[in-house]
Amino acid sequence: MADLSINFAGIKSPNPFWLASAPPTNSGYQVQRAFEAGWGGAVWKTLGDPILNVTSRFAAVSFNGQRVAGFNNIELITDRPLEVNLKEIYETKKRFPNHAIIASLMVEPKAEKWHEIVKKVQAVGVDGFELNFGCPHGMAERGMGSASGQVPELVEKQTYWAKEYAEVPVIVKLTPNITDITLTAEAAIRGGADAISMINTINSLAGVDLNSWNTIPHVGNKGAHGGYCGPAVKPIALNMVGECARNPLINVPISGIGGISNWQDAAEFILMGSTSVQICTAAMHHGFSIVEDMIDGLSNYLDEKGLASVTDLVGKTVPKYSDWGDLDLNYKIVAEINNDICINCNKCHIACEDTSHQCIDLYSENGRPMLKVREEDCVGCNLCSIVCPAEGAITMKELPRTQATMTWNERQSLLAGFSANNSNVVR
């Protein structure tokens, strides 16, 4: 069987599956139950000056019959005394010495505050720190969380302050509520970060009750924006992980977070550059036992691929991830409809006719309705195959190449050279 153990910036773990800093890691009881279930590590719920939470705190977005397609929360960092958390961290690490325990930290952007909490938490034997620069609500209004995480200079300074006293690896958790996450990732590197993690939750409002007109959730008829996570944010998280993984200035390990619900999701994040993956919403939805399927699924996948270790999978897709300007303009695919599988719902025809390129024809053959793609008009947009409910009825096939590879950037370079040459001739 493939080896699932990892060494993440010096933090060893029996597998890459970690619980993210969140309600599931609120206490020693929970983290120990998680380790018993098979989780390789846990990022303890964020420590700092204990706060007061409100009720209610959570809301979910369900879609097309799927419960918790997205999850929203307005809960803040730990509301338990620091001494209690530290006692439980010590006890948990003593009982599970081979599992990774990372302490999430959040304090005011002051050097003395970071020095103080790092020294206190370090004394109980954590394997690493995760600096929470991502929480988008409540703490941000106090100058912490994403309020710090959106300012590269503050990310760099606070990372440096933590590193001044840290004797274990420091991970910087980045906010997605920013135009370009690589800017803050680079700032974390300049501050001395040993690793980065992403993404934290996204600013959101789960919904509005059309009867009461209250926001969802609401606290005594008042609402506030919260943090969005769960399966719905996975594409955003994958992109941000990929953007950092392909940036040569960001040369530290990445812990991927955001909508990971099964081993397939985890494998995608690992392929995009994550060494470890952190999970929260799926555990809240289904319980700690989901890690069993994740471990078995990832292990079997690695065996099928002939890989000896999960670390052999890290970043394999990153070289394939680029900018639009580097894509081949002369690569062509078209849709192909298999009428033996087609159920004649005509969703592909409607989608193409109304919102795409009107290249699917309806006709009858021996009294049977049929569909056919006019290849000369098909642009290979994939829309018909996406809306088709019959598996295998529509496939996208590659056309024989008639022109050499040509990207937009190459085309522009050639045009610029042609223009310059013509200009020299005129002179």
C-alpha cells in the first residue's frame, strides 16, 4: 500500500488529512475522538483573548436537493480560557504523540501580543502554529483576521513577530477576500513563514427569510455577514492554491482548504500543490468517520497510479496550470451525440439554441427523434455535455490538428515582430 505519511514543513503526520481550525477542533475531547477515527492532524480552534459568541451562528445553502452545498457561520475564535485550551492540547499531544497538533493563533497586530501567545502555546508541545489572517467577520472589525490578512505589510510584520519566538514551524493562513492572494502569500514568505494555508472563509450572507425578512442566520432580528465554506467554495480554493503553487516566489509547502468533502477532492488539491489538506464542513455534516473513506480512497488511488507515496502526487498538475494567453488557439474539440444513449430530453438543443452557437440539429429517422451536431459550427464550449442528464450521451472529441500550436501570447509576439519589420522597411 502507498505511504500516506507526510512531512509538512517539518511537521510529521500519519496522513495528509487534517481537521481545520473550526468548531470540530474546539476541545481536547473532540480532537482526541478525531485522532481515534483516523485523522492525521488537527489545527486547534483559534486561540487568543477569549470572546463572546452569539446565537444563532450557522446557516447553510442547499441546492437542487443537496443539503449543505455551502455553509455560512458567524462564530468567532475560542470562547474558552487559554489555560483550559493549553491543558487540553498538552494532554492530547501526550496521548497522541505521532499526530500533528497545530495551534491556530489570532491576536492584535502588536509585536508584544504575538511574542506572548507564541511563548505560552509553545510551552505545551504543539507541532506548529497557524496564524489566522483569514477570519472575515467579528474579529476583522477589531483589526484582526482578514483585516490584517488583506494588508501585505501587516501579514509580513506579524509573521516576522511570530517567527521571532517560534521554535516550531509557522504556517500563515490566508484570506480569500482579496484581489490577488499571491501578494499576501509572498508577504508571508518575506516574514519568514515556513508554510501557508488557504483558503479561509469567504464573505457571505446565506440568505433572507421571505416571510420575516430577517437575514439567515439572524440574532434577535439583526444579521451580519459571515464566512462561507463547504463544497461551493472548492473551485475558488483550487484556483488560489494553484496560483500560489505556480508562483516561483512562493516556495513553501501549502495546506489546502476549501470544500474538501471526499478523497477525490483531496487528491485534486494535492495535485494542485497541497501537501496536507484541511477539512471542516464535511466533518460537521457527516462526522469524524468520513476520514476512513478518505484514507482508503486515496490509498487505493495511489496504488492504481503506481505511486509509492502521497508526496509523489504533490503538484503534478501545477505545470499544466497557466494563463489564458498560453493556451493553444488551434486546439479543437467538438461535441458528438450518441443517439443510442440519448433520452431525447432536448436540453442540449435548448441550451445550444438559446445560449450558445445553434449547432445542434433536430431531425427524425424512421419516426424516431434524433440529434446531430454540425461540427463546422461547433466551438467546443462543452455546454451541451454539461447540461445533458444522460451519462455518455454527449462526448467531446478532439479534431485532427490542421495548424501548428499557436497561443495568444505567441501570436501577439509575432504580430509585434511583423509590425516592427514593416516599420523598418518603410524607413
